[in-house]
Amino acid sequence: MLTKGKIVLAVAALFSGSVFAQEPLDGAWIKTTTKEKEVIPYDYIREADVFWAKRIWRMIDVREKMNLPFKYPQQPLIEILHTAAKNGEVTTYDPAVVDADQFKQVMSVEDVKKLGMRVDTVMQINPITLEEEQVIQKNELTWDKIVKYRVKEDWFFDEETSTMMCRVIGIAPIMEDYDASGNYRGDMTMYWLYYPDLRPILAKYEVYNPKNDAVRLSWEDVFEARFFESYIYKESNVYDRNVQEYATGMDALLESDRVKYENFNFEHDLWNY
């Protein structure tokens, strides 16, 4: 027969066991804001309200100081994008076709999983037979190979709100490509992603904030608020050519700045001060 004291001890033991079974909280409070965040839908834009528009293509280099959060070791941006692509959560578009950034040719999930994967044959000593034999090794994609991102965006002036607005249309990660000997062969665009489809995914992941750990933005906030450094490598033009096709070196950087300040001055000149 259980006495009152034994019942109390049994309940206490059960309670203490349930407490110790839980994982320890890594912090002083439970962080749920980012996980529960939902994206704010874009306002509808009437074609009749678009007074002026310009299409711009940018390049984000993660090796620049302001872009270091893009390769945050705990969870870089490419890990979020590539995991969503491999799981079929977002559609990927083939960069090898003409006008790839117009999202015409869909890539299969199997092709996405093969990106960055390398199969090597090495010779090793079998620990049982002590004989040399061939061993096939599969090397998965490593995040440090992704050093740049292409960003396609539309800039336009909305007469209804009298504001200059920017809408990101697509994002494409760029991977450093090496041959079997480890020699660098150039940059390779992995795939294009349609940014409006990415917004709900990017809103669920935090970005490192060097100023305040209590207030961290989401990746969706980074792109919407434009918290990154980039340079323009193409603008809409009659020849449909990149800046690098008619300017190199310092001239290409100056041309990029010219396009940037041309858009800034256009908005500035619309107002009287």
C-alpha cells in the first residue's frame, strides 16, 4: 500500500524526470519571433501608375566586409537556398539556356543535387588484406565555394505614392568551378530562383547582427531593406550586353557607379527644394 509520503516522492521523481528529459534552453528566453514571422504581401502596382522603370542586374560578393553575413558559418545563405532547392520547396531554373533569368527552363531536383558534387577515385590500403585498392569518394558541395550572387531587380517610380521602389525579381548563386586537378576554371551560375517564391522561406531565417543579438533581421528583411553591398554589371540597354562587354577594370566600376547615380539623380530631380 502506498503511503502519502511515497506518493509525494513518486510524483516528485516523475516531475524531475520530465524536466531533465527536456533539452536545455540555449539562452535566457525562447526565440520565436522569426519562426512565426509572415511576409507582408506587396502592394498591387497598376501599369498606369508606373511613370518610369529601369531593370538592373547586380553582383553581390560575399567577400566584401558588409556582405560577411552571407557566409555566416552557422547557416550561410547558400545553405538555406540549396536545401530548399533540393527538397523541392522552390523551383530552380536552368542557367544554361538563353535568357535564363527569365525563368523559362525548369531544372529537375536530381540535377540540383548533382551540383558541386565530385566523384574521385583514390588508392588506399585495405586494413584487412593490406593490399592497395581503388576507393570511390563522393565529395558533396561545400558552402565556401559560393562567393557571389546575381540579383535581378526592377526599379520604378510609382505615381500613386510618389515613391521610387525596387522589387527583386530573381537570385542566382555563383559557385567557383575547379577541375579534377584543383585548378580554378572560373565562376559558374548554379541556377536562378524566383525571389517572390523565396520570400516566405527567407523570412524564417535570422541574419547575424554585429550590433545587437536581441534584434536580428531575417534574410527577407536584408533584401527588402537592401542591407548589402553590390555593384551593377548590367542595365537594360538596346544591345542587351553586360558592362564587362564594353568596359574592363576600373572603367567597369566607374560605369557601374554611373548607372547607380543616374537612377539616384533621376529621383532627386523629380522634386523641387
